[in-house]
Amino acid sequence: MTIKKYIALLEQLFLVEQLPAWHSNEYKRLIKTPKLHSIDTGMMCSIRGLTRERLIKQPADFEMLLESFVYNELRKQANWIDEPLNFFYYRDKDKVEVDLIIENALGDCFAIEVKASATLRDKNFTGLKRFQAITGNRFKMGLLLYDGDHTNSFGDHLFAVPLGTLWS
């Protein structure tokens, strides 16, 4: 109960935001616990003492911050679109995850995975492919945002796209 109160307070202060889990009645093997994202990733680095050198040594911390940063950027850009968009993340009982799911009013789903690496591997698309398989025709596109400089196709409606395209 205390944790819920603290999280509610942090949300009211616009320091964190809860990202709900994507779920559907047809799929029973999904995790439904929300995920927390920091609203200000720069402030989060300062609070946690995450310097450039420390982030280089601990890439998992950098990837978590990058995921929150991308989430915040996409939320801002979603305001430019006239239709309502809902944001979620996907995780199943096998711990296969997709960082962001954007769903429009028609139920169309767009999946986004964030990687802080310039190297692409097939395993980076595991979550996107799993989500594509369970959503069927609702799945419109899967993007892997990565630290590279080329857009590549990785199958049916799956693309690796440089992070810089968020601003171009």
C-alpha cells in the first residue's frame, strides 16, 4: 500500500509515469503489471549518479534510460496526431518483451523495441515476432530503434530504424 502511495505521489509530481501492459482476453499468458518510466531522464541520471563513464560500463542502465527517453519522445509526438493513441508495453510469461506498443482507436498495433546498440541480431526481433504472431491482422508494423545509421527490413512488416529518425 505504501509503495502505491509513493508511486501515485511521483506521478502527481510528473516524475514518473506508469505504462500499462498490453493485454487482450484472448491471450492468457501475459504479464499485466505496469512498467514505470522516468519523465526526465536527465534528472534520473543525476539522482542515480549515472555519469557518462558509468553508463558506458553499465549498458543495461543506459538502455533503460534510452527506452524511457524514446517513450517520452513518442508521447510528445503523439499529440500531433488527431486520433487518440494508447501506449502499452508487452511481456508474456516467458519474459519475452516489446518495449512499446502503440494502439490506435481501430485496434491497430504498432510495436517498438529500443536497443542501445549499433549491432543487429535476429534475437533482437524475438519480442516483435512473438507480438506479431499473437495479434495477427491487428499488427501493422514492428520497429527496432537502434544506434545504427541504416534502415533495414527484417521480414514481414519488421524494420530496424536508426534512433535519429525520431526527429526527422
